Amino acid sequence: MSSKDKLIKKLKSRPKDFTWDELIRLFGALNFEETLKGKTGGSRRKFYHLKTGLIINLHKPHPNSIIKSYLIEQIIKKLEEENLI
């Protein structure tokens, strides 16, 4: 099982400990590019899928890097709608 498949499996299990770094790796494996606005992105992040044109807007969690449960649900829904996972 590839690391991409492992990350998809973990995301779909709706874990309480899915981190921002894991999400970034998953988005990279799914061919998303992060677009930055201004000099610094601040905590707002925008991810653009090259083939489908899907845009996912997120706030980078802080001070810890754990993704909130409701965001995991929204991410899964969007990715499934576009048949990316």
C-alpha cells in the first residue's frame, strides 16, 4: 500500500489526530497545488486541483496542527464528489 493510499485510508477513518502535514502530503499526492496570496499566506490556505479545477480553502490550524473533525468531513465530501478518493 502506497503512502497516498495509507493517507486516504486514514482520512476516511475520520481520525481525531489527522495533522496539517499529513493533509499537505495527501493534497500533494492528489495533484493539488497551494496558491499563496500576498507576501505571506497567513493562516489562510487555498489548494487548487490542476485537472478538475476544485478549490479547497482552509485555515491552517494553530497553535497545534490537528485538523478539526468538521473540516475532515468537508474535505472527504469534496474529494469524493470529484472522485479523487
